[in-house]
Amino acid sequence: MTEEGGGGGPPKKDPRNLVPFIPAAEIIKTTMTRETQKFIIDLTRHYLEEYRYTGWVANTIRDRLNIQTYSKGWYVFAGYYFYPCVSGLKGSILWMKIGEVFFLFFKLDPRMF
């Protein structure tokens, strides 16, 4: 697979080569470690500050660390590029691709904010 840059963004990568794929129907609800929560918050901050993917999809992150509830405590983030470093982390995380957009679903402890 070749890597291509587009519009000044990072090169496109297929996340299936980086982390195990968990279908949305098989969400495993576990408690995230603090390390996992910090990673998700850092990832969120990076995307919001660097790419400003806001306002295109219902239930996406709309502003810096203003996370919208998705369903029963789950949250969702959408972006064209997805670099999850979650393969070594445990928690309630899954991703899926719809068209050209990657969706990252995760559970966080609201007290982190």
C-alpha cells in the first residue's frame, strides 16, 4: 500500500494494518485505564488543534475537548485520517470506516474534563 499526502494533511493509512478491527456490533464495554483515557484526550486535542474537523457530522466533537455523548456513555470522533496508537492499550475503543471517513468510538470518564 502506498502512502499519499493530501491537502497538507498526513499520509493516508489503512488502520486495519495498525490495530485489530472491532465491528460496531461487537462493542466490548470495559473500563478504560487512565493511560487509555489520556491517550484519547491527547488524540482528540491533536485532531481538533491540527485539523479542525468540526461540525460535519452529528455527534462529533464540536469544539476543543467538548465531547458530545453518542449513546449510553459512548463518544464518537470523525476524521479523514486516523492514526490510532491503541494496539497496546486496553479499554472501550472501536473504529469503523464509512466511505472516506474514519469514526473512532470510545468511552471516557467525564471527570477527566
